[in-house]
Amino acid sequence: LVPADGILFTAEAEFSQGESVFNVLQRTLKQHKQHLEFEQTPLYNSAYIEGICNLYAFDAGALSGWMYSVNDTFPNYGCSQYTVQPGDVIEWHYTCDLGADLGAEGASGNNQ
């Protein structure tokens, strides 16, 4: 499911003040008819990204899953907690080693 260049999907997205990375992801994938599966945890007001474009957490082993970066930095809190600012560049990455393979050691792992 992963193309040779590693890019599954690319898009530019507009956002409204106060929106989170999760809000932008959810709306953008829906607009482009791309698959998204997530689990909402109301207690923590957070979304756990299970699958994007039919590539799921744990598909590549016990340490694999989705992580996001904003402006080349991996925040160590959930995507539904990160408020987007003008000029932000958001990227979703698939890790096979809790972020170590992406240079994101110390990040929270996956995206919760």
C-alpha cells in the first residue's frame, strides 16, 4: 500500500481559526474521497488515527502507526490537541519503529 516515494496523499488545505490538525486531516481526506479511520476518546477529547488511505497502525509490526509533524517537528501530544496556525505545514508519517525511523525519538509514538 505504500508507494516507492512514501507519499500516499498530498493536498493543500484551508482552515479556520481554532481548528486542530485532526479537523484539517478529517475534512481534507473527506473532500478528496480518501479513507480515514479513527477512534475518538471523549474523556481526553482526543482522536487516535487508526488508518489513512487503508494503511493501518500495526500493519507493519507492533511498533508501526501514524504520526504527524508540524513544520518538521513531531509534537508529543495528540493531533486533536494541536491548533493549526497560519503557515503551518502538516505532514502525516507512517512509522515502523515508534518514530525512531523518522528521526522522531522522544515523540509520543503513534499519535495519541
